[in-house]
Amino acid sequence: MPDSARPKTSILADIHASTRLIHPNKQVPEGFRGVQPAVYRASTVFFESTQAMRQRNWQDDYDYSYGLHGTPTTYALADRIAALEGGEYCILAPSGLSAISLVNFTFLQQGDEVWLPDNIYGPNKDLIKQLKAQFGIEYYLYDPLDVSSFKPTPKAKLIWLEAAGSVTLEFPDLCGLVKKAQAANILTVLDNTWGAGLAFCPFDFSVEHLSVDISVHALTKYPSGGADVLMGSMVTRQRKLHLALLRTHALQGIGIGGDDAERIIRSLPSIQLRYAQQDDNTRQLADWLSQQDCFAHVLHPALPDAAGHAFWQQVCGVSNGAAGLVSVLFKPEFSLEQVDAFCDALQLFKLGYSWGGPVSLVMPYQLNSMRQISPTYNGVLVRFCIGLEHIEDLIADINQALYKLLI
Ligand SMILES: Cc1ncc(COP(=O)(O)O)c(C=O)c1O
């Protein structure tokens, strides 16, 4: 080969401008440190060599192999969520519901039996119904306040726990249920969105240091705090469970973006302050609501007459935490139309799902279609999710809407 035809040993010194913009000849030094971690966005992740690529192990705690599995930004968030909940391992999913779904798909097989609290987050129950129809997974409902209603057979694989339960906010007999499930060798999975890792530690609660196996958290709520990000997490202290979840996570192609992770990382330092403020506002509102004539019940676990109040004290007694939700059951003489009109008359409270954000929310529910084994509540229920507005303004808003209802 003539010298003129021989390729250059290194081509990088003399490449075209368009290529140079993709392969810059200068790299900024590493080691920059600010308050927040860098935001990495990636599908492709470079390997140093084919050997490094072949040695890639999906079980590594920080598997830098493909953006779907994780980036430094998403791993940084996962580490913080594990710390928030007192767990060891954390996997992130694009919503709370996708985290719930991933747990169900990982651990439930044809012929298995799963136990659900009567007041479970509705879409989880709907998903399990679908799994029953598609894959023959049997489900049973239990009364969260009565351990004896949880009667696992040898086919029982998993029990879902929720503290406090959705919409009606009964605090379950968490200790009794976990002990019974452990005795029967059943996986305990807690939807810990309400407690958020702040009202109690899911891996070390009550004086008996009880622990669930897996804590699922809709980070959409308090960790985000802005009502503008959807995300979910699965935290555990058990590597075997973590790896089982991680496998499904990879096979189902579940991943989250760096920008969403960064938004939650940014909100986490203030989560405790926000949670405490929303909790305090909610208790003041619950006290005020209790004095109004039109409600048959005010539902909030810290109220002494609340269903499960003693269980709440047993588990949340140390933190005294109770989140930012309160529900009211209108007296039976109020029709659905009247309650809808009350919701529409609110000015600061907005009609919308979710919670944990700065804006207070309201949502009416018809309980008779939602509860199968605890039909003690008749009438229309309204759930308030308390934001960060001044409590006097929120009370004034409800007061004016009630006044319109009563005239
Ligand atoms: C108790 C509970 N768990 C899970 C979820 C699901 O979270 P996401 O909206 O992120 O799917 C919600 C949402 O409202 C919830 O209230």
C-alpha cells in the first residue's frame, strides 16, 4: 500500500466540523459539585470496551448499561427514597400504579391467592380483578380493622396493606396483620403513600420492630410535592425480593426520565416540612369539620373516634404523623346533586385527583359502589386533600360553600 493510501493511526486530530460537534476534542473536567446532582438523560450508555460490555451484570446496584435501567440521576433518587423509607434497595417506576402493577406481576402466579383490604386504592383492586380473569389469580377482601377476617389458605402468596386506607382513611391493624401474614409465610406489601416514610418506618414499626417485606410509594404525592410529576417506588430490605422486582422491571421495559427524577430530588429536602404543615392544616380542618351539622362522620385517623384510631396510635404514636387527607360523610338527607353543588361552589379547593401538592383538592365519592365488606358508611363522601394554603382561607372556602348548600 502506498504511503498516501495508508489510513492515519488516529483520525481524531483531523475530522470535519460536523463530526467534531458530535465528538468534541475537549472534555470538561469531572469533579464539579453543587447542591443538586447532575441530570443525566440517556437511552444509549457507552461502554469502555467490549470486555466491559460483556461483563455487564444486571444485578449490579448501579448498572450503567442502558438508560432504561438507570442513570446516575435515577440511582441518586432511588438511594434517597430507600433512605426516606428506612429500606436498603429501591426501584423506580413511572407512576405509583406502575409500581403496584410491577409487584403484582412479579410475585403472583396462576393459582395463587392474594388478600386485599376492603379500602384498598381502587385501581389496584381493578388490576387484581383483571389478573383473576386473565391468569386465574384468586383474590379475597379483608376488613383492615379485623385481623380475623384475613384467613389465608396455603395458596395465599401476598397480602396488600394500606395505612391509612384510601378515601375512608381507616388505619388498619397493621401489627396484627403483619404478624399473621409472617406466621403464614405470606409476602407483606404496603402501599405507603400516605405515611410517605414520615408517619412511620415500614421496616421497623411499633414497639415490636415489625417490618413489611416491600413498601410501595406513589412519589407523585409528597415526594414530588408539586403535583407535576408522576412516579412510584418499590423499597425492600431483602436482596432476593429486590432482584425479583428488578428482573420484571427490566423485562417489562419500565424506566423513568432524568428530568422527572431531578424534580423529585429537588423536592425531597422540604418533604418533612411540607408533610408536617399539611398534617397540621388537616387536623385544624378536621376539628372544624367535626363541629359542622351537615356531616354524619369526619374521617381522619388522629380523631379519637376514628375507625382504627388506636392502631394509628400504636404505629404512628412516636411521629404523631397523619398526612394531609380528611374525608367527610354528608348526612343521608343530602343528595348526590347537592354534594356535587357543594364541591362546585368551592373556590380555593379544586376538583381533581391525587394529593401532596400545594393546591388543596376535593373529590366526591359514592361509597356503596366502593366497599364490599364494611358498608357502615351510607351517603356521599367528600375527600379533601390539603395543600399549603393558609388554613383560615380553606375553612372560609368550605364555610361559604356549605352556606350555599343550606340556604
Ligand atoms: C394510595 C395510593 N396509592 C397509589 C396511587 C397511585 O399513584 P399514581 O397516581 O402515581 O399512579 C395513588 C394515587 O392516587 C394512591 O392514592
